[in-house]
Amino acid sequence: MATPKLEFEVDGRTVKVSNPDKVYFPEVGITKRELVEYYLAVGEPIVRALRERPTYLQRFPDGVEGEEIYQKRLPKFAPDWIERTTVTFPSGRSAEALCVTSPADVAWAANLGTITFHPWHARAADVDRPDELRVDLDPQPGTTFDDARKVAIETVRPLLDELGYVGFPKTSGGRGVHVYLRVEPRWTFVELRRAAIALAREIERRAPSQVTTAWWKELRGEAVFVDYNQNARDRTIASAWSARRTPRATVSTPVTWDELADVDPDDLTIRTVPARLAEHGDPHEAIDQLRHSLEPLLEMAERDEAGGLDDLPYPPNYPKMPGEPKRVQPSRARRED
């Protein structure tokens, strides 16, 4: 039998939570109520991470062992006080997406079974001009979080320092590491992705035995993949402070560079992160005070291209893009030849 609804007063809004005792994370017994309470506990910093960004919802209405709904379009039944913004997909179609401005928006989405929030790297004021570059360090089979951590600390951070950039690291909530850079919203997604490719290639040059930029999995080997395509239009990753679909209810948690050296991502969960935040504050609190130019990276891209390095493949849901190489995995291309 469903338990009675709860009501939370959040920023002058009443957020109703239905069936609050439904278990969402069976292994640790975390309920929907605990999920909503977690998002209220991290309300200020998660709104900072999501503020005025088109945001997609990764929902599990029956818990993390149930069906996943990856929702890009804001549900039609959303209350009038929820803000919306229009986004255009690579296909050319458009839709209204959630535009977070308050912890009430986050709590409302959590009641729908939203475990993870996936924001765009542009804001509603100009959804065609991104203001964030994302370095996604994704360990491939045979590598671990420790490998991604090593690349972040020993290669990514010194490179960003040389470029005059300030990067803000976080755990992915899984085995990866993300580093965010705020950039001036002057460039298109195509230009941002081009800059991200240049950065990824330089990371690979400095740590060739540890890092790969190969889009095709069969070419990556046991290395950390720098997923440059996370900077393309409509590509998203879990926001800072988002819970993840893991048995332990881990959280994609902002950390300082010093903390990254020792942190265990499995220890950062819905139940532990609020106390950590209360004690240490938000390591990303100053992120919006900085806006970097992409010009140094675009100059690197020009040098790479002059040296014979072409564009890299786009994700499969994209139309064929200008200058993109043949989009077919190498083993298949060899068979066709």
C-alpha cells in the first residue's frame, strides 16, 4: 500500500512527494523521501550547478533496479511555476526542457523519480553559446578511478595551469573524473568541441601510455578516454551533486584538487555528502566568478590541423557534420575495403 503524501515548503513553493517510503536504492534501503531530502540538503550548490541550464532528467520511478526514463522534454503536467527553455537537438527538432532556478524545481523532479540531473553546458539566455567546457576522464576496461585520478592530477591540472585556466574537479559518481572550466559564451558548440579536441589531444600527447582520444572502443585499449564529444550540442553528463544509479547511491561530488588525491568515490553517497557539504562547503562555489577565453585552445587546434590532424567523429545521433571523417568503426571499414 502506498504511504501518504508528504509536503515540503521550498522557496515559497509546496512540493508534494507521493509514496515517500518507496525504496529507490534496495541495497542500502534509501527511499524516495531520503532522495528528496538529500536534494534539499544540497539545494544551494546543486542549483548553482544547474541554474538556468536546460536540464534533462534521468528518472527511475520504480527505483534504480527498475526501468530508466531519460527525459529531455519537460512533462506536460509540470506546474506553472516550473521554468522552461527551448532547446534544439542535432536533428533540428526542438522541445521545452526544464530550466532550474530554485531548489523547489529539483525537489519536484526528484518526486518524479529523478536520480540524476543532466544539464546543458549553455544557459537559457543563449542556448547556442556554451559557457562551460567539460573534461570527461572515462576509464576504459582494465583501468580504474585511480587511473583517471592520476591523469587529472598529473596531466590535466598542470596543463590547465600553463594555459591560465582554473579547472574545478568532481567525481563522476562512478569510476571517472570530470573537470569543468567556465568559458566566455562567445563561441558556438562546434567551436567549443574543436577546443575540447585540442585539449584532449594535448592531454594524450603528455600521457600517451595512459590516455586515449580514440572514439572507437576497439582502438582505446586499457587507457583513460578523454570524451571530447561531451562538449557537443545536446550532450550531457551528470551534474555536480547529482546522485547516480549505483547500488550505494553514490553522488557526483565536487572536490578540491587536494581532496581528489585521496578521495574514495564509493564513500560519497546520498547519506554522507550532506554532512561533508555542511562541514567543508562547496568546492565549486567560485566557479561562476571565472570566465576563460577559448582562444588558446583554438590556436592549439589550428596548429594540430596544420600538422595534419583532422576532425574526430561525432556521436551517432548527429547528422554528418562538415569536415567530419568517415563515421564507421575501423574493423568494419577494413572488411568493407
